[in-house]
Amino acid sequence: MPRVLSGPGPRRLDARIIGPLRIQRGDAVLGYGELGGPKPRQILELLLLNLGAPVSKDRLIDILWAGQAPPEALPTLESYVSVLRRHLQPGMGKDGPLRTVSGGYMLDRSLVDLDLDRFETLVRRAESAVPRRAIVLLQEALGLASAPLLGDELLPSWAEGERTRHAARVFHARILAAESALAVGRTRLAAAWAREAVSDDPLSEQAWTALVLGLEQGGQPTEALRAYEQCRRTMDREMGCAPGPVLRSIYARLLESTANTAMPVSASTPDSQKIRVMTINRHRTFSELLAVALDREPDMLSVGTADSAQSGVDLVRELAPDVVIVDNLLRDDDGMAAALSIRAAAPRTRIVMLAPTPGVQRQAAAAGIYALLPQDGSLAMLLNAVRRKTSDVQGR
């Protein structure tokens, strides 16, 4: 009876395309520069994006050469695939994950573990799961999606299109996660996911709604009101519209609940006597953290934030704060010009400027700035500057 020789079967590949491309075959790890060059690498990425489905040679040629293929494109493509096979399945020829099919190529799904495929599977399962189970699935999915898709491919337009589609799926997963967390009362987790969704798309009313609800249900009505106000300003500035009826109804509920609650931090300092402080800074996270710190002071109240000179001046006119803390560099202007506009709009408002450039004291005095502080200074230094001579501006 003839002997049957059997060798090891095709090895599975562990592939990651969320973030930098990384392929692991057994103990061997193949990175960005170890797959035969840019075009073989891009062929692999395109096949991974279509895992388990054939991709025709014509389509690969059209994408790789952006519709301007040279006459020798077909044999060049086939040579690139040969290079890929040598890296992915050495010594196995065509008997491995990278298969030749009629008119094209395909990666065998049964031989490839792909992070993107895992992400999509988890999100689909979460979409039909009860909230508690959905949270578990989405935590794993969003853990996989911690970086942009195809992080190595910065130039090809096809890669940007795929990144955009994937980013939309990640955003959807964050919204679904926040809403699932709200459904089971995990408000802190809901607010965290909603903040990430707002960062992804600051114009998404669905994301803002999840954030405001998470803060409200988590017992933070002041923070919820601040989030609503930020949403309102963003939508007005970017789209010229106001939040929709759902958010407005939540806002009305928040106003009613805070009006019926004893809010002053100190009984001896009612809100009407606190130092009303506004922040204008291009870094939103800084503004939000500073607002929280100000509200913890018994004699201070954060009344609003802005991230540009124009929106800041408009808000000063609306709120008439006692003190404005302004960065020296804003999204649309420098802080000195913003200070001049603030003084013109509200002469009695005092201005604290952060991170001034050297030698601007004379300009600062002309602009009506009464305190120049380093941006990396302590919070205590900033609070002392806010308190200094505030009695002069409170006698309105």
C-alpha cells in the first residue's frame, strides 16, 4: 500500500488593520515594511477589507493605479501577489490563506483572524442584544477600534474612503454603547462613551442627547446644563440652528430641577454674589476642567465657555461676566485682539490672560488685561488672580 505523506497544513494568519498594519504568522510578525513594498502591502489590505470575498484583478488594478494603469499592469499585479505569497505562506505556493479564484484573488476567511472582522461581528451582535449583553460586546469592539483604520496608508484616496466608513461604524458603536449604558443605569459609563461620540461628531444631536442624559441621570444637573449650552453654541455657530425638541425638553426639565434644588456651594455666598467667570480657550478639555474647578469654589460660578474670539465676545455680551479667562492664542484670532473686543463690549469685565508672550505687558495694559499668568501655572495662582479686586467689578 503506498505511503501517504502529510505535512503541516496552512498556518492561520492574525491580521490587524485598525491602526498600523500587522500580520502574525506563528511566531513571525510582519509589519508595514516587511510585505514586499507599498503595492503588495496595499493588495493585502484590499483583500483584508474584503475578507472571504473575491476581488477581481481588474478592480485591484483600477484601485492600485487610480484608474491610470500602465500596459504592463496585469503581469505586474501577478508578480506583486507572488511576492505577497512568499511572505504570507512561505514554501506553500498557492496553498495558503491567499487564494487564486476565477479572475482574481481572495483571502480565505477560515485561515485569517482579522481585527476589523471581529469588530464588525461584535457590533452586529450588540445591535440585537439586550442592553447588559450589548455593553459587554461593545466594550470589546471599541477596545479593538482604538486607532484609525489603515493607519499606515496616509496617501491613497481609497484608504481615506475606507477610514471614513469605518469611523462612522465606530461612532455608531459608541452611540449604541452610551444608550445601552443609559438603559441599565450605568450613567458614568454612558457619559464617557457619549463624550467620545461628541468628540467624533460635535454636530450629532444624538451624541449630545446621550451625554446630557448621562450627566442628568448621574446626578450632575449643572454639568448637564453646561453640556447643553455647549451643544447649543456649537450648532448655532456651525449650522445656524438650535437643538431639536428632544434636547430642548431635557433642557427645560433641567432648568426646573435646578431651580427647585438648593444649589449654592456655601449658604453665605448665593449665586447672585459669586464671581461670575467665563473662559475662552481653544482647548475644550481645559475649559471644561477649569469650569468644574471654578464651580467647586464657594465664591465662584462658571457661566460659560467659548473656543474662539468671535464666539467668546458674543458670549461676553450675552452673559456680562465679572472675569474672563482668555488664552493668548485662539482658533480665529490672538488673545490680545480678543481682549480689546471684550473691553469694547463689556468695559467693566476684568480679563485674565494665560501664557502671554514675553514683552506684551504694555499691550496688555492697553487692552485692559489686569493679570498675565503662565499657562502652566498653578490653579491656586489662577484663582487668586480671579479674586483680586473683584469687588471693583461686582458693583454693577
